[in-house]
Amino acid sequence: DLGRMARLIEVDPEAEAQMKGMFESLVKLTVGGDVEALTKEIRDHNQDWDISGKAGLMKGRPVLLLAGSRDLDGPAEVHYEPLKKALEDAGALLEAHLLESDHGFQNKRVEVACRIGRFLEKW
């Protein structure tokens, strides 16, 4: 939830440093990527990219939410938990799973694929 991150980095320098650290590893994979430009873009689009703030749009709609409990790039307490609560409060038909895994679900990819398949079959 990059909109949530934009709000956090405005009040918490540590959160900004952590986010920029994550971006540093990502921009190495891109041509012309820039940590400061990404940070500015998040600040500029904080309302547009506020996923939790748009949870009301999902009222009565099926949503599958997956996250990894060992995700260092998108920690569950910052991203998953607030979004899960927002979706529950909004009345989404939520199926949420916090898996014992990392950001890329390195050790749970088959399980993730199966959960997605079952969710799609259900809806």
C-alpha cells in the first residue's frame, strides 16, 4: 500500500530510510531507476495509491489477500494487517492468508498457486 507508505514516511524518518533501502535493491534491476524519483512519485500519488482508503469499493466483492509473515519489503504490520482490517470493515468477501514466507513466497509458491486456483474456482 504505497499510499500508506507515503503517509508513514512523512512522519517517520526511519520508515523513509527503510523504504529507500528497499528501493535501492529494486532500482539496480532497472535502467535509469532512481530512489529519490520513486520516493517523490509515492509522495505525489499518495491518495491515488492508497489501497486501504479504497477498500470501500470492494464491498460485497470477493478479495483474496496473501502476504508473507517474513516479508521485509512489505511487512505485514504495515501493509497486510491494515488492508485486511479495511477490507473487513468495508464488507468485502475477504479470504486472507498470512503465510510463513517472504515477499516472493519463495517457499510457498505451490501453496500460493493452489490458493489462487481454489479462490478463482469458488468465485
